[in-house]
Amino acid sequence: MLTISLKEFALTGEFGPVKIGMHRDAAVALLGKPGDETDFGGASSGFLYGWYEFFYETDTKEIEAIQNDHLLDGDLFDYQNEHFQVDPWFFKAGKEFTFPEVVDLLQDEQIPFRVVRRHGTGPEVIEFKSGVHFDFIEECDAQTGKESGENVLLAIRYFPLYSDSYEVVYQSGGGNE
């Protein structure tokens, strides 16, 4: 069985043997039958393993993006089928990670990153040299809907088509050149 490391995905932009630009069928041959397939009604389609989503161009079937944007939902970062399992790195079931906690963890592991903001607005995200992002969302009280002011980790994603739409806010030691 193949083990796919979320840390390696963050650092390389490769989900184990699956890379951006790979044909959808080649990825499925490596990862097994997807749990779900979606046609977004146009140029893009996708397939899922748990909440690991792989987006591809409908015509070429080339993978153009990979993400899991359900990191707040309990243990939806954890996944295993008969072909592969996910090594969750620092993710823990039921644990929300705040922006400062993630920054501290990356600095402790001496992993270079930079903090960027899309189009000068919106929440800050952490970007690795690979182009993979950790996206955050402002935490809300489930009962009142009131925002806490604290950003928590929502997603790990690689959308290389949008890599030039961010401005740098902070660069860690080691750089992201």
C-alpha cells in the first residue's frame, strides 16, 4: 500500500505519485477507484477520495488542481483505501490549528514558507515553495455565528493556475524564491 504524506504534498506539490498535468486515468490507476466523480458543467471536472479533490480539464483530462478544504470537519484529512493511505503530518482529529500555531510548527520544523494575501484582500494564507497553500478561515461560534477573530486552518490546496494572484506579506527564513 502506498503512503501519501501531506508534508511531502505541501513541500513538493505532488500528492504521492500524482502530479499536476497528469492524466486523470493515470492518477486513478495509481490511487484506485474514486469515491465520487463530478462534472462541473463546463471545462472542469473532478474526482474525490474522501475530501481529497482532484480537478481536471474535461477535454484533456489533465489534473489542474488538488485540495482538501474540509480540514475543520473532524478527521476528514484522514483517508485510506486499498491502494493508498494518507499520512496526516501534524493534523489531529478534533483539533483546530490557528494561524500562529501553524506558523510556529513550520518554524520549529525549519520549513520555509511565506505569508501571502490574494489580491491584497481576504485572509492571509501560508504558501510553500511548491506553490501549495494552507488556507485559513475566521473561526465562528457554532451556536451564535459570532466570529472569534482567530483564523483557523481550513484547507491544503494546490491551484497553480492562480499562483500569480497573491502578494507577499511575510517571508520566513530560507525564503520562497
